[in-house]
Amino acid sequence: MLASRPVGMPKESDFRLETGPVPEPTDGQFLLETLYLSVDPYMRGRVKAGPSYAKPVDVGGLMEGGGVGRVIASKNPKFQVGDIVEGMTGWQSHAVTDGAGYRKVDPALAPVSTALGVLGMPGLTAYFGLLDVANPKAGETVLVSGAAGAVGSLVGQIGRIKGCRVVGIAGSDEKCRWLVEELGFDAAFNYKTTADLAGKLDELCPDGIDIYFDNVGGPITDAVIGRMNLFGRISICGQISQYNAEKAEQGPRLLFHFVIRRLMARGFLVFDFADRYGEGLRQMAEWVRSGQLKYREQFFHGIEQMPAAFIAMLQGANTGKMLVKIRDSRQPRRIGES
């Protein structure tokens, strides 16, 4: 539960673990036991007061978030005991739902945890955020910030599949090596050890930048905009450098670049493409099967670790997708079993 609204970077004391009886489904509902829970950057906005694209979590309320679970009791004919499902479970060990917004997950396709990563919301965000928002063309240069995260690591690989030159920005030398040596990025650099961001961008993007996939905002984005090519496109997915700021920062006045270079910048939410999720998931699954898309998952263990995992993700501790494993997905149980 959300115990208090965080000020700056969240603390574990901003959350509270509560226990209670496992609910029972009524007609049209099913009960699931959670297998994996996701932690994602958008959750920082859910614990902040004020207007956004979604209602914030109430203090004292259940933390919002996605999960993968197994149906252990059902009074809904569309969902049978043993089905693996994905949806907005919240941070809880069990959930009762009528199934709205849930989808079945095929365990034969890939590990079911991927329904929260490469074959879930992050994967769809990368797919539509690059292909639809930025419309990459073969031979163009794509720059990705937050490139070693769950979304950015997939954006870069999709760019390579489409014939683009891809450069990543990440927060450690190890992450940069992973991007280049395993994921096939053409180049990457560690922003934390780079004193001259502009100079590094000039070095690694000598022909300029056609597409910038922005996950972070802040000084990195300021440095990028002046290096965009004519008719460049900026896909604004997140601004994680600003999420824990206690007051808004004043940045450079950069809109003249949009006029001179005829740039386009578009913010988006993955929900904008909800009617095309099937298309995105089919293509992402095919790229995973063919080996063209690689992914990495990191796990905390136990529901009591949700706050720690969330904070670690916000601090950039993850390479790829950060998840919390609640229980073993290979051992089905029936309601009433311990």
C-alpha cells in the first residue's frame, strides 16, 4: 500500500505491506495468484499528487502495477483454472477480477515473465514509439537515451532491424558493453563519465541525428536537440531524470531549433495504440523467436521486496527489465493449498 507520498526519490517507508484474507470470486470473476509483478518508471507519476494522464494512487491505497498470475478459481467462462494471465493486478499476492483488461499468456511462447517486458507493455512501447511515432528509414541515425532499460534496449534493436544506425546512452560502462556487444548497437556511451555530452554526440553521430527516442529528458535531451538533422523526429516516451525533482528545472530555450531544422517532437502513451496491440505482440514475438530481439530480466524475490525493486529501478540499477518474482510459475496450485 502507499503509506505516504514520496518527496524526491521514494523511500521504502513510503510503502506499507498489509495482509488479509484471500478474496473469493463471484459470478463473472476469477481469482489469480500472482507469479511476477512489474516495476516501471510510470509508477513514479502514480504516487505523485496532481493532474496526469491517470488518477494517482490514494494514500493508503493499493499500489498500481502490472502482473502475471495463474487462475486458481474461476466463475468466468472465458478464464479457466490454470490459465496464465497478464493485467493490472496491483502490488498484491492475489487479485479478483472480471477479466476486463486481462489477456491470456502462452507459456509455450516464452517465459511468462516476458509478458511484462519484451512481450508486454515495454515491448509495445518500443514498437509503436519508434515505428509509428518516429517512422525510421534505413540508413538513418537513431539515438536512444535510457538505452539499457526495458524499453530503450528494444528500441535500439528494432532500429537495427529496420536498417538504421543506432547509438545508445546508458549509465554505466557495463551497460554500454551489453548494448554494443550483445544487442548490436553501433555505439554507446556512459553519460555519467562523459563531461562533454555535446562533444561525445558529435563524435558518435558525425552525420547528425535523425531520430531521438527520449526516455530521460534533462541535460541529455538539451544536448541532443542542437544535433538533430533537418526534418528530425523526437519520440518522447519518458522524462525519468525529472520524475523525482521537487521543483521544475529551467532548461535552455531550444524551440528555435525546431524552426530552423523543421523538427517534429511527439509525446505518446502506449495506450494510444491499444487497438493494435495484437499486431505489435505478434511481430515482437516473431523477432524474439528468430533471435533478432534479445532481452534481459532482473529479479527481486518476494512481495515484500516491491518497494526496494521500484527504488532500484528508478536509480538505474536495472539492465533490461526489472521484475519481482512472487512464486514459482511452474507449480500450479488450487485455491486452498498453501
